[in-house]
Amino acid sequence: MRYLTAGESHGPQLTTILEGVPAGLTLLAEHINTELARRQKGYGRGRRMQIEKDEVNILSGVRHGKTLGSPITLVVENRDWKHWTKIMAIEPVEEEEVKRKVSRPRPGHADLNGAIKYGHRDMRNVLERSSARETTVRVAAGAVAKRILAELGIQVVGHVLEIGGVRAQHLSYSSLEELQRVTEESPVRCFDQEAAVKMMEAIDEAKKNGDSIGGIVEVIVEGVPVGVGSYVHYDRKLDAKIAAAIVSINAFKGVEFGIGFEAARRPGSEVHDEIIWNDTEGFKRRTNRAGGFEGGMTTGMPIIVRGVMKPIPTLYKPLQSVDIDTKEPFAASIERSDSCAVPAASVVAEAVVAWEIASAIVDQFGQDRMDVIKENVENMRRYAREF
């Protein structure tokens, strides 16, 4: 499976075309709209989320609520487009009519290096596409992937571990259902309610100071069969694909699995997971410090992956920059922004992880039909139990 996205932040719409989604998958607009609504929530979001109410139009690849096996086109219209029709016009306009030209690159954004790469003197040509608004349709693609996984009995849940240095401490949930239920009710998607209050206070403080803060999100996946991925080639290792997907999210700067970087500070006896066996479940690991992966393949244990999001670089107390036309120092230009987008980013992280896992499963267990894939996955689970 693969997908391509198109569209600018303030353009008429965002579009994604999904290829390789199996035939026979139940898919309704509401499945996608639920995920789009989740992305728009979260303490610290800016005014853009009050303007947009993201809803998908499914334009191809689905008939009578079932996927056809042909490319699926998903479109999300930008409701704010009516205010940007001249600024973002497709047809040529006179230079003096161009409004809100950006010649002052913002530190931490793609503005300057993107302008140098493509030869743009108006950096709006860069920031419109490099904006995290594009993650809207990545979440839509992830919603389709989550439908595939749900039919295979695989759960995907994302939540927030840390914001602005405040870290969740109480994470004793009994199931992914409980984790999801509690975090969906939290304004910052945090299971630890005491930490959630402190996180919101940190966001308020940053907003008052015209600043922004980042954090850490975690995605947990249960139910993936053993052996998804491969040790044979570097580009078929599933943990590597997931790592790339996480870091591809706007403002994400790091990723880890299981105990992650903590492994550098522990001896091997406290890092590797002992193998156990019983006649009901077959082989298991006593612990899950590896986060569900060994040798680029799933172990059958829950996949646990975390991503680090830096503070959003658009600040209401702008950092110093240099005008690319005059070469004079200026305070960087301000685009409408959030003070913290970590809760929303956890939804995006769910989506990209779900896509990579679903893609690997479809590739490995049968590409064309959901009923065949289901049968093959169940056969693999049975084989692993009896191995």
C-alpha cells in the first residue's frame, strides 16, 4: 500500500490517493471523520481549529460502503479558503496584487532552506506545503489503515506521555480500551490526571509568554502476529519503517521503541527479553523492553513506539531572522499557530504507525482481498501458537 498527498495549508482542499487497499474492507466517511475530529482537539490548539471542521469526501475506490481494490481518493476541503482566494490564486496575478508575501524566514521552519532549494523569493510557496495542515489527510489515510487492522483484531492507541517537561507518572491501565477511554476524555490525551492538570498549566504559561512547548507521545499496538517485517533487507525492517514514519511528522525530532535510549544505560541482562512458553499461547517474552521488535520483525508482544515533538517554531514573541530581500535583521513573521500541538500529534502518530503496520501485513499476507488476508493472518497466529 502507498499514498500520496497534495494541497496547501490555505488552498482549496487537501487530497490523498491511497493505492493497494484491499477489496472488501468496510469503509464509511464516519470512520475517517471520527479520526479527523480527534486530530483537531487538544489543549493548546490555535484559532485555525475553530475555523476548520474537517470532514472527508470519498471520491473513488469505495462502492456501497466497501472498498473495490482500486485507488481511493479522499478530499478534505479547507473552509478558510474563501479568505485566501486571491493570496493563493491558481491563475496568474499582478505582482502588486500579491498580498502577505513572506520574505522573512522563521527559525525552526522549512522556509529558508526550502526557498533556497526551489528558488522561491516568496516563502509562502514553501510554508503553505510544509505546514502541519498536511497531516489532516495523513490522518485520513491512517483511518483507513486502522479499519484494516480492526478487522484483523489489531488495536492502535496513542497517548501523551510528556508536555513541557511534565511527565505522566501513573500509567497503570488494565487494557488498551481503558487507556483509550481515559485519554480520549483528557484535553491533553494524558492518562495521568494529575500530570494532565500540570501539562495544561504549562501550556497556559507558554501561551501567556508568547512561547510554545513540545513533548513526547506514545503509540501502542496489540494483536500484530509474529514475524511481520523482515531481517533479510534493511528496507523491509518494519521498525525502521515506523521510525521513518514517526520522524516524518512535522516537528518530530526523535523516536524510540520499548525502553529505547534507556538501553544505553543498562547492562544486557536488563535489556533483553527472556523467552517463555505455555501450551495455550505458545512462545512469549517475559518482558517487553524491545517494544515488540527483534531483528526488524514483530515478536507478537505489543508494539511500543514513542516520538519526540519539538516546540512549534511559530512564536508570538518572534525570534530573530534576516529578510532574504534586504538582508536586514527582523523579527520573524508570525503565522497563526498553536502554543502546543502535542495532543493532536499523538493522533497523527497513531495514523502513521497504523499505516506502516497495515501496509506490511497486506504485503505479507495477501494484497487483494480482505477475506484472504484475514484467513492468512489467522493461519499465521495458529502456526505460531503451535510452533
